[in-house]
Amino acid sequence: MKKHIDIGIIGGGSIFSPEMIDILAQYTDDIGEMTVRLMDTDSERLKTVGAFCERIVTKLKKPVNIVYTDTYEDTIKDTDFVLIQFRVGGEEARISDDRIGMKYKIPFVETVSVCGLASFLRTYYQMEIIADLTQKYAPKSWIMNFANPSGALTEALYRLGCSNVMGVCNAPCGSIGSYADRLGTKPESVFMNWRGLNHLSVVDGVFYNGENVYERLLDEFEGDQIGPYTKDFVKKVGYTPNGYLQYIYNKEQVVEKLQAQETTRAEDVLKVNKEILSLYSTIDSLPEKLKERGGFGYSRGVADIIKGLSTNIPSVHYPSIRNGSTIPELHEDAFIEVPALISKNGVRAVQVEPLPETVKSIVITMKQYERALFEAARKRDKNLLFKAMLINPLFGSQCLTTPILDEVLTANAAFLPTFN
């Protein structure tokens, strides 16, 4: 008899939940029947998304039972997997973050500078509650976090006592899918020498049929741009940086572009989300418009990991996991994004090459910032928040740090405790 899997999704009203349900339903032949609990603070949105999920399951005729919960406890209790994909404060808070970034003319996006700081603070205090409930009601459950900033919040969950935890991002999923497409094969046939932190990773090796084809793929790449970077830059540094490194490598260019935009990314996302939710009211299969959202594709990574942890067939994935000794420059309990071998026996990091010198110092510095941010949030200490921000090179100056911190705390007071 196949095992029954229980999955709780915090943030079940996300526009990505139907994509998750669609993929998981197709995996029931391998991992068994499942119950998926959807929980969201926005009841109307959950109603629309949940009904769409039910139509998907009905159309696929797969043994997936969709239920609805109202509390963290009911969502978490006795689950095999807890998926966290909520956005505390909603798109409105994200727009506020972007507007602060615009005001101070610094690089910003969802996990970068002021946006990453504010999003971490809003979300961290919910993570304290979730960590406590998971240890109490589902201590063996795997927590998979995609709430941003994913890497920092995933490490926070671990340091709050959750041992079975990992972060998932669509960036490595998209990269390996792109390489596989260019090689005319499936992603599982390709291995990337991918390492760093979430949104601060690099790749300089792509292995297929026992051969490193990275340089060949680079030479065959059409045009002068590889994402936000010139091909000349990529060849000079010797690796392809994650797109989020542009906020450091292309800092001035990014700021100029951001300041020239009539709307911010958060405002654009809000518009697209409304259009997608409107579609969800009537359809029974995933719309093409979902691909316009930046997070599209991470559901595949999550579902593949759930499949891997539920079967005896080892597979390689690229989550944020505990470092151990994989990157020796970082703490053992630091969370890094590297290839991992995943099966029913657990998660094991695959040893990767050392970090390139030109990115090593950035990774070390940003990990120090994340860890300092955690301590400041845990201790509810404003002065420690200030010190943490001084570590981040995109803040750096106290001329920026002081007013930005004051504005972030004021704008997000409804989501935060009182700071010392």
C-alpha cells in the first residue's frame, strides 16, 4: 500500500499554489495519495485559488484531497511537509519597501537592501511562531521555505530549532532547465557546479555525459548579453553570476534604471497578480500568464524535492541547506545554496569547487550580515539592526543606514514588536 502524504501550505492563497498542486498531483503514482492543507490570512484569495486547485485535481483524476485550515497549528499538526510561501504584509508592504529604495537611490529588489531588510523583519516574527509549533506538533516534518529573503529566513528557522528545513528558489531550477534545453536533454541529466548563497550564487561548470560543457555552452550563446551581464564580463570573471549579483556588480547602472522606471517591480507584480487571480476564477489548467511572475518554476523544485524525500530513488537538487564543511569559509550552521543528494534517507550536500575569489568576499560579508540581522531581530534590538546594516555594502554609510532603518521600522510597525 502506498503511503499517504500530508502537506501543509502556509500562504496557500499564493498564485503559485495551483502550479504546486498540479505537479504534486502528477507525482501521486510515485509518492502515494496526499492531503494538502491550504491556509491563508486572505480568505477571499484563498477561496479563488483553492477552488482552482480543486478543479485541477478533478481534471487530473488524481488522489489529492484539498482541505482548508485557519491557523498555523491546524496547518502544521502531524504533517510530513510544511511549505511556507506567504508574503507578510502583502504586495502593499513590498511596494512600500520599493518606494523607500527609490527615495534613497540605492539598488533594491525583493531580497536586496531595504526590501530584503524589511521583508526579513516582517516575516521573522511569524517564523518564530511557526518554528515553535512545528517542533511541538510535527517534529519530524520537513519545512520547505520559499518566503523571501529565503536563505536568511531558512537559516533563521534552523537556528530557532527546526532541524529538517531547507530553502527553495526558482533560480537554480530555471538555470538547469535552460542548460538542459540547450543540450536537448532533461534537467535530471545535467549537473551544475552551483554554489554560494540564495540569490548570491555562481555557476562555472555544467556537466553532461561526463563532460564539462560550460565553456562550449558559453561560446554558443547568441548575443552579447547573458542575462544582466555582458558575455565579456562573464568570460573575464570565469563564471555566470546569479542575476541578483547585478545589484553589486552593476550597481550604478541598476540605480539609474530603477530611478527611471515609472513603476516599481512590486507595483508591476501587484498588477500581474490581479490579472492571474481573475483568470483563476474560471479556468481548470495553468495559464501561460503565470510565467510572467518572477517566482514561476520554484513549485517544480519543491515538488521534485518532496518526491525525492518520499522515495528510495536518489536525485540531485539545489536547495539552501546547512553548510557543514561544504564551504569552509562559512559557519557550519550557515545555510548555503549548493547541489544536494536527496532521498528517503535525507539530504546530503554534494562537495563543490571553492568559491571564486571575486565572489568569495561578497558571500562571506552577506552571510555575516544575515547572521547579524537574525541576532538583532531575535533580541529586538534596534542598535544591533543598525550594526547589521553597516555590514551590508549596499547600505554601508550611516548617512543611509540611520534614516532607512527609521523608515523601515515606522512603515512596518504593525508587523513588528517593540525594539530596545
